[in-house]
Amino acid sequence: MDNNRYSSNRPRRKVSRRTYRNRRLAALAIIALLVLILIVLIANACADGKDKKKPADSKTASTMTTTTTVTDAAIVTTSTTTAVATVPKNDSDFKLDRQTISIMVGESDMPRVLEYPEGTVEADERWTSSDKEIATVDSYGHITGVAPGVCYVILKSAADLNQEVMIKVTVRGEASDEDDDTTTKPQSSRTEAPAPPVHDTEGLTYIDGILLVNKEYGVPATFEPKLEQICYDKFNELSTAAAKEGLSIYISSGYRSYKDQETIYNNYIEDEKKKGNSESEAKKIVDTYSARPGYSEHQSGLCIDVNTINDAFGYTPEAAWLAEHAHEYGFIIRYPQGKEAITGYQYEPWHIRYVGSKVADKIYKNGQCLEEYLNVG
Ligand SMILES: [Zn+2]
């Protein structure tokens, strides 16, 4: 076996000394050139390695291959250099106010850019969606849910294409009574929504995708969703908008477990009994302002009591703003004035319930309470 194609046994043509010298010089020149190219490429690769903005998990790579064959001088030079072009991920100098966004179909949300990379300004923002069938994004970064699913929105800098940051976007089925919506979609990933109005295996009641919790429809003691992320996120938007008008709206009480509510309810009963009421009288009174354990909407993780929980709150500019704007963020004033007989609760200007902006808008415009809207109770 002859593995050496260029063995010394290979016959050579006779050439003059001069030609031979010229060819040798040419070959040396080519080698020198190749070595130079190699040095430049290695220097570039080292520079990339020092650049922290460019992580190792590169997605694209360009390959440069140089092959030179100088047959006469029996020299074969093959130089293969791979120059790695790196694509930064969430290691960029963009700083956003969050890395994930959760929205419902038809709803919009916008992450805020807190810091820009050096040399990049607002006008350099370039927003793209990894899947426009799940969520779209406009040139300002408004992300809109199109269909349930998960995708990524990518923010790049037109001034520095190495600067790139991703936001994970989760789009949930809209909890509304859409015209074409004959099947009920879950409002929470933790629970499946059954066809209305029936109890599912977990003992929850969904009507048109809305979890109903009132004096009649309870939730099991084991149901512990905590405060739903969507509710929290939307409240923060609401609170931020109010703050721009100089108003302070904050969470006073959000999620409450069955146990929490049990303690609250029993304490109220004791208070009423201390005033001289009998056990049954005390319950009657407490039932007008406090839910029994398992029947508090606070256990749903979808409602929030804001600011001070007393009637005086109703006379504050914050309460007036909340009544006029809560629906824009998907909330309703759950126990409105004049609906006490239907809701079973006195007017609570501080208690807001998340139902999604479409439903909230309808309830607001119709001047209804949730039971009226869902046609129950
Ligand atoms: Zn409340």
C-alpha cells in the first residue's frame, strides 16, 4: 500500500535550475501568505473569546477552507480554519423589566427597556417574534397574544447586531364569551375548565371560562392556586398607570388560603359575639361582609383588596380612578353599589376581581355584577 501520493519514487520532469528556484520561491510565498492568514484568523478567534458579550452557545458558524496544492514542488498545503461567529442570547447589555410575559389571546403587554447597550438608543430597537401565530410584536415592543402557546420575542439593537435579548411569551386561551367560543377554555393552567355550568373534578365552577366563587359556589379546601401571575401582572400595570396620575393603589390583601379565611371568619364571629350577639346572629352579620372558608373569592387567586379595607376608601380619588379604569386592565369592582342583594355582599370599592379585559369591559359598560353577567344567582 502506498499511502504517500508524493513519494520520492514519483518520477519528475527535468527542469532548469532557474525555473526550479523560481517555483520554489513561489511556493514559499504562498506558504508565507497562508501562515499570515492563519495568524489573522487565530487573532480574531482569541478576540472573540475575550468578549463577554458573546457566549459560547453559538448558533451560526462560518467555515473557511483553504486548499493549495503545489504539485511540482511536491508540496501540498491544506489549511482549514473555522471562524466561529457568536450570537448573544440573554447575556446582552439590554436590561428589561422582565424576562417572561403571560397574556391572554387578544391581549397586549409590553416589556419595558430599563437599560440600553452602549451606543444604542430607543430608535434602534428591533422587535421580532419567533412565532407570529402565537404572538405578534410591533416596532415599539407591544406584544399581542394570537393563539394559545409559547413563543419568544427577540429584541435586537440596530446599532449593534450582537446585542440581543429574548422574552418568553406564554399566551393563554381568552377567558371570555367570544362568539365563536363554544368550548370553554381554561383560565388557569392549573385547572381545566369544564363545560358551563358544572363542577369539575376539583370542585371548581367555571362559566364561560370564568371561575365563579361566591356564597353559593365554593372551592375545595385543597385548592391553593396562590395569586395568579396574570392577576398580579395586570395589577402592576394598573398600579403603574394610577401612579402616573399621582395616585397610590397597592395590594392590601391578595391570595388567601382556606385556612386563612377560616381564621378570619372565626375571628369576626368572636368579635360579633363579644358585642352580645348569639352564635346564629353573629353568623348572619358576619356573612354580609366576610366569606365563609371555601367561599372566599380570595382563594381563587384572581382578586385583590387594595389600599384600606373600609368604607372611607370609597371617597378617595384612588377609588374613583379604580372604578373608572379597572376594566382597562381586566378587573371589575366585584361587589358594586346597588347589587348587594345579588352578590350577597355590601359595597366593596376596594375588592377587584380579574376576569380579562374583554369581559371586564362588557361588565363595566353594562353596569352589571359578575353574577348578572354570568346569569346565575
Ligand atoms: Zn376582598
